[in-house]
Amino acid sequence: MQPPREGERSGGRGSTALVLLGFSTLVTQTVFLREIPAVYTSNELTIGCTLAVWMTLTGAGSALERKAHPRNPHRCIPFLLLALGVLPPLLLAVLFTTRNVIAAPGTSPGLLTILLTAGVLLAPFCLLAGYLFPLLASFLNESKRTSGAGRAYAWESAGGAAGVAIFTVFLAGVISGYQILLLTGCVLLTVSVFLYPRDVVPLWARVIAIIAGTAFLFVAFCIDIDRFLRRPLFPGQELVLVRDTPYGVLASTIFSGQRALFVDGLLYAVPDDPAGDEETVHYALAQVRRPREVLVVGSNLPGVVREAVKHGVRRVDCVEINPAIPPLTVVDGKGVFSQGMHIHIADPRRFVRENAHRYDAVLVNLPEPTTAALNRMFTREFFSDIHGRLRDGGVLSVPVLDGVDYLGEDTRAYVSSVAAALRASFRNVLIVPGNRIFLIASDAELHYEIPALLEEAGVETVFVNRAYFDPALARERADDIASSLRREEPPNADFRPTAYYRTLRAWMSSIGLPLWAPLVVFLPLPAILFRRNAVPRICMGAAGFAGAVFQVTVILTFQAILGSLHRDLGVLFAAFMVGLAVGAALRTSVARKTGPRLAATFATGAVFVAAAPWVFEAIRSGTQPAVSFALILMLSVVMGVIVARIFALIVREFSGAGETEDVSGIYAADLAGAATGAFIGTVYIVPLLGMMSACYVTSGVLAAAGVLALACGLRGTGTRG
Amino acid sequence: MSGHLPAMNKREFLRFCAAGVGYAFLRDMTKASPFPVNAGSREEFDWKWKKEALFYRKSARGVKCLKCPNFCDLADGETGKCRNRENHGGTLYSIAYGNPCAVHVDPIEKKPLFHFLPATRAFSIAAAGCNLRCLNCQNWQISQFSPRETRNEELFPDDVVREARQEKCASIAYTYSEPTSFYEYTLDTAVAARRKGIRNILKSNGTINEEPLRRLASVLDAANIDLKTFDAAVYKKLSEGFLSTVLRTLEVLKSVGVWLEITYLVIPTWTDDFEKIRSMCSWLVAKGLADCPLHFTRFMPLYKLNRLPPTPVGSLERARKIAFEAGVRYVYVGNVPGHEAENTYCHACGKKIVERRGFTIVSMRIEKGKCAFCSAPIPGVWS
Ligand code: SF4
Ligand SMILES: [Zn+2]
């Protein structure tokens, strides 16, 4: 592939087009990474798989450019950019409307369905985006000190950082994912037609693009497009409201007069669930003599408050992270506010740490920790903070599971890890098997005679009473569960999220697959890495891999400590992208040998990553969230710089030099490594080894790649296909 | 580069890895497959909890199981769809014999059985495996696994009976997963229980062929059968089940005098078609099943069917009304604590004759099987 030299103007256009490409790609990726899991099954595994599919397809598109380089690239690029703008909103519409054709209504399908759907759905966009990168890069002029591809990487990253910053930081929660795609499409349509001269983009094409862009704007802001398109996701129900919040897509529905609130398609609350509310409150409060103040973590507020006041509780503090939820669940607000309810919109972890108030009981009212975001409400560290907020004899109630008659292996391990986390701070832990299974923890003695205790306290109930709860049978069941728990299971911890790992495994076994099955997606990747130029590609793949694992580790650490990942994910991505842009833009001297320089960069990376755990510890023990946030961003930026430096060094050696030029192959290897790293990091390395060890593994990968670069050099060593 | 493997070796290595991973992947995939699956290499079949299966015959492939309408045709080493029957050298074995994974004592009302020995306890057991694939299975961790994969106790039929007596249970319930799948274990335990005067209760999906059903029914006292829908196509989609077989099961159980109650789970958008519910109730009445208590129970999002709302109470009440209109005499609403439809009202005089709260009886106005108000006989087994 010879870069056509058309002078400065085409180079300028090329860089603008690359910014557009980065912008559109990152925005679309962010939206689809949220929407595909939300439409099918929302957990880190499906997010990881979607990301892997994304990167693989983009890598494939990039590799395709090598095979099918257009004869007149400058003529077709504007049209490809137009397609890049039009495709995302169309594909998102297809995602929603085909939902019930691909999987039965109301079901969460298995991983294979999700993988296949993501593959087919994302293919047009990702292949196109991947194809465009080396094509546009070929327009950038080589200079003495920087390679065209290196600068292309910088422009693309800058565009990505800008896109993510604008849409997921400033506009998050203001406009929906669908509107974001339409707006991005509109920008692409208008900018790309005016970027190129008349002889390339004729008048008729400009007119059509402008009309289409205007139509996008109209659809985005004059029609309730979200509610219209998302209807199939809530079969049979009247979709009253959809709100795209930084913490997931909220949907409020009415079905035969019954209201329900869904978050990312999963039932979050039913306002009228007396049995559930009674379980949340009474198993715990029955254990406390005259409780006065209670803290509730999570939702379904009115019911829980109504039950709590039956004990004479005077104040109920409810802490909820998502500001959009309380207005939807507190339907008869006045009543409960007058009963002493206070809603705090805050991260529960921080609320508990920073609020000096003491409580008689803390009631966790959340779903199982199937995500990293939920896992942090079930860790040893959180339980320890709660312990510090409880009065003498105070209790903590944690629901762990829907009531079942048998616990499978992973479920047992998950319950064991949460029980161990509780035992680290509390003297007693009681298993209460109801409709849901609860763990009640306290330093005081705990009892199974819950109905008698409630009767004594004069609390009347419809469900938690003698009619349903036989203390002798409950004790028998609890003993059964207790005897099946695994003593060797480590406590669930912030930096060692075993509960989340085990719930993921349980979910995989529910769909009949072992946890390692998704690795099959990565089988084609070695083929991309090994076919030609093996050493540089392996080096780039390793850098992509390490960058992604480290980024995942940083993200999950951020989530464990600060907990505002949904809101701030964009900032973290943007920080990494800024690092990439800076690293790629730095000048590269050609005078010195690439191999040793590359090895040195790898070594720097290895040392940096190995040192990161100290930063994590400093962040954890720090009291200033702003400082913690800044440190985490710094980690992301530095890692971005290192990965981009490696890319720049490798392509510097391999571009513009006839047959050895391999920008697309190296770019594909980077993406392939990143895809593998993002997935393996999220699903295996971090949950299984914990954050600290994940850093050491990543450091090892970088060090090994450095040794490879040093030992073999980049040239004349790989197998040429 | 000195340290590199020759290209050919690398390719071979990759092919080897791909083949290995692919093979293992496919093998694991088949765990969820609706087709007979391979039990793996079992040169030595040294499974302690095995018993030669009843109801099978030799086939060209190996053996053909005749116990349920799946009619699995199994080659040597293969396992049936229910995951607990295996062909070893041309003999079909149940591998769920004496190894239950769930053993609990439950109030009989929890099954639910409302007209059978009220306020007694049932010694409840389950072994792993099920012949259906319900999207909303509550106990999927038992039903969708083989006894080889679950954590089991050892409790042979006589042990079950002994423990049931120790726990002062009036009955043994075969429940939680699918007792007709661990058929031989259910049958032998039921025979042993009969001998000791303990009653036998079957909580089943009713997906069993007529001959094995009749044999089992000869030692059963009561059954609660899940009738999942009255639409054959929905039955297939929801559970991979067979409506006609379940309907036949209801008829057979009634005809041989087993006390029968029916559970119908009302799942929003799946099984809440009120016209179908009306046809189902009319069918029950036409087949002489009007006296069989019918429980409409509330659905909660579960397992794979987790993106739906719970059943609105109004839907359950409407279904109950439809059933009464069709002529079903005893219709209950389940899973809604404190609902008045937990009580029993005399079909003749309409008075409340059993007041229930959850699994307990608050008051009972049935004397010698008759309504205390109007003396109408109340169908059921009351003592
Ligand atoms: S009982 Fe099991 S093996 Fe026999 S036909 Fe049914 S599913 Fe197949
Ligand atoms: Zn009467």
C-alpha cells in the first residue's frame, strides 16, 4: 500500500477524517456496550464479550483494508464516512426491534446468542471503522521524526477522547443513547460532505446528506424515539417512561394496573410487594430491642419504610445512588416522608464512611452482586464500615439469594464468600431462609424465633409470621445451608471480588456453559498475530492486551473505591485515549535502533504497572475523593502514553517501507490484544486473582514482550506470509 | 530469530489448541442440549446409586426409553434428556437411586395440597434431573444437572421412610425437581412407605407415559400436577413439554383414585391468555375434574424468564373467577400472602370452611369430610 501524496491539504483532510472516525467509533462503542447487554443480559461478561466482538471485527476490518485497498481512495472515503454516520442509529433500531425474534420475550438468552447477535449486528459498522483507519492513515504524510500511522493513531485517539468526553461526560443523563447516535450521525453527515471538494462529493450527495442530517435531528429531538423503539423489550406492558441514566436505562411500566420499575431490563422494584418488604425489614428488626434509626441501602422505599415504622422506628435514612429512582418508587411520597424517611442521593459506600450517624439496623435492599458495581455493597470493607456505624446490638441484613431448595456449587461458594466477609466484622451471622435467603449479622445474639419476637413487639404482618415462618423448619433449612457452605472460600473483598466471580460462574452454568467457553471467541486471534511479522505483532498484541487488562483493573478498582463508574466511565476512557493521543504524537527518533528502545518502553510499562498496587492502596486509604479520582486518571493517561509509544515505535519501523509495511496488521494486533485483555481481565484475571495480582500479571506480560523485542529485534525475524 | 518455533510447528500447535478447545466447548455446550448427550467415557460403570431402569427396550441405536414422551434413543454411554438415565452396554440405568440432593421437611400446604391431610408435614426429597426445560425453573440448580454434578446425600428407600417417621411426617413428597425422572427411586420408596402407613405425594410436571404412570399411581395417595398452559405451542416453547401427555396424566390419576390438585402458574404474556384459561377450565369440568382444587399461582421473574413483571394480583383473581364460572369448585390463589383466596369456601353454601394463613390452618369447619354448615361432602382426604 503506497500512501498517495496529494500534499498538505489531503493530509489535513485525512487528520480531520481520523478525528471524525475516532469520535464516531468511541461514541458508538460506548452506546452499544451499554445497550446490547441491557437488551439481552446485563453483566460484565456480556459487556466483555461485546467489547471482544467489537475489537475483533474492527481488527478484521483493518486487516481487510490490506486485501482490498480501493483504487481511488480519496473518492470513496467521503461516502464511507457518510455510512459511518448513518449506520449506528439504524443498527440500534435493529437491536431493539429484533429482540423478541432472536430471543423469546421476557427471557435472558445465553451467551452464544448474545455473541452471534453482537457479531452480526456490529459487523457493518466495525468492519467499516476498522477498514477506514489504515486507509485514512495512508493520507498522512511521513515526516522525518514521526510516522504517518503514529500520527493517525494520535488523531483517532484525540477524536475518541473528544467524543466520549462530550457525550458521556457532559451529556450523560441529559440525552439518551439513541439521541447521542443520531447527533453523532448528524455531525458526520454534515462535516464529511463539506470536508471534500465538489469534484469528490457532488452537489446531489451534499443535499441528501444535509437532508438526512436534519432528519436525524428531527427524530432525535421531536419524537419520543426511545419509548417507541424500546416497546418490544417490555412485552405486554404499557411503557410509561424511559430514562437513560448514568446508572442504566430505567423503564417504568404498567401491566394490568400493576406498576413495575426495570433497570436495564431487569425488574428492580414493584411498589406493591408486601412480602418482600416484610422480609427486608423484619428478619433484622425483630432482633433489635426498640430500634429507632435505620439505614436502607437501595430501593423499594415506601414499603420498607412502612414496615420499619411498625417497630417504632423514628428515622429511616435511605441512600440511593441513582437520583432518578426515588421519584419513581416513592409513589405516595407524602405519607412516607411524614413517617421519618430521608432520601440521600449518594454512593452508599461513601455515605456510610462519611456520615457519623449511628443506626440500630442497616438493611441492604439490593439484587445479587452479579456486577462489579453491586459487588462493592457485599464486601468485607463495606461490612466493616457498616459495623462502625451500628449501635451496640445493631444488626445488618443482607439478602443473598432467591429462596431455593438446593444450592449449586457456585452459589454455595458465593454465599460462603459473603458470609465470610460478614464474619470478618461481626460475631454472629444468622442464615434466614425465606422467599429470599438473608444473612443477618450482629455482635449481639441472633434468634430464629422471629414470629414470637415480632408478636412481642406488637408488629403485625401478612407474611413474616407463624403462618409462613416455622422457626424449627427454618433452622433446619439454615443448618442445611450452613453445612454446605465452603469454609475455604475467601471473604468477598474490594480488591478480591470473589462473590461477583462466583455469581458470574453460576450464571454461566445456568446457561449450560463453563466459564471459559467464551474464550473460543479469541481463537482466531493468534492467526491474526502470527501470520506475518510475528514479533512486532506479538509485541503490539501484548501491549494492547496489557493496556486493556490494566485499564479493566483500574476501572474495577475505581468502581470498588469510588463507585461512580457508570457516571465516570467516559472520563476514564477519555483519559486513556488522551494518553494514547499524547503517546502517539510524541516524536520518534529514527537514528536509534527500534528494538532496544521498544524494550525500554516495555520495561518502563512493566515497572509502572507493577508499582500501581501502591497507588491503589494510597487511593483506598485516602480521604479526598478528588485526589483519588485524579490519581486514577493519571494511571489511565500514563498507560495510554505507554501503549501508544509502543505502537508508534513499531509502526515507525514498519511503515512506508515497501513490502514490510504493516500498519493494518499491527493495528489489528493491537485491537486483538486489547479485545482479549478486556475480556480476560474482566472475567478471569481480576475476579479470580484480585486487582493487585492482576497488575503483576500485566507487568509480567509487558516484561516478556520487552525481552522478546530485545532478543529478536523487530526485523527479519518474523515469518512472512 | 533464534528462539522462534518453525512456522509449521506453530500452525500445528494452533490447530491442536483450536481442536482441543473446540472439542471441550462443544462437549460442554451439550449440557444444555435438548438431545441425548454423551455421558463421557464410562468404561467402568461404578456408580453406587444406580438401578436398572424400568420401561425401556432395545433399539437399533442401543436402548429406547419408554418412560416419558421424549422417548430418548440412547447409544452406549449416552444419557437421556433428563440427565439421570444412562445406557451402559445395552442396559438402561437410573443413576438417581438413593442419592437425593435436596431433603427437607415442608408443611403440606407448601406443595400446594389444600385438600389433603391439612396441617401435616411432608418429608420432601428430590434427586437431580428433569425431562423438561422450563425457562422459569425455580430449582434449575437441581433440575438442569445430573446427579453426578450435584452434592447428594445417601438415602435409600428404607432410609427415607425411617427418616420420615422420625420427623413425624404423615407423608413423603417426591418434589422440587421431577420425581417421575427419578422414577425407580420414587416407586420403591413409595412402596416402602405404603408398607409403613406413610402416604405418598407426587409433585410433578405430569410428563410421563401412561403405563409407567399407572404403575406409579398404584402406590400414590395424592398428586399436585403442574399444568403449565392450555396451548400446546406455548407448552413446547416454555418448557419443551407436551400438553396432551399432561392432560392424559390428569385423567389417569383421577380415574385411579389418586387425590389430585392442579397448579397453574400465570406468567405474564406467556400463560395469561384468559380465553385459553377458560377453555382449560371447561376441559377440566368436562373430564370430571371439577372437584380437583385448582391453584393459580403468582409468577416471579426467575432463571431465564427474568425480564418480566410479577403476575398482577388482578390477573390471578380474574383467572379464579373464570374457573368458578366454568364450574371448577375449588380455586385458590397462590404466592400472594394474606389473599382471601387462600381460604376454602364450601362449593354448596359458599361459607368459609377452612381459614388459612400461609401454611397454617387458622380454623377448619369440615366435619367427617362434610361442610359444618350445610353438610355437603367436601372433596379431599381430610384425615
Ligand atoms: S425419562 Fe429421561 S431418558 Fe427416558 S425418555 Fe424421558 S427424558 Fe428420555
Ligand atoms: Zn356448605
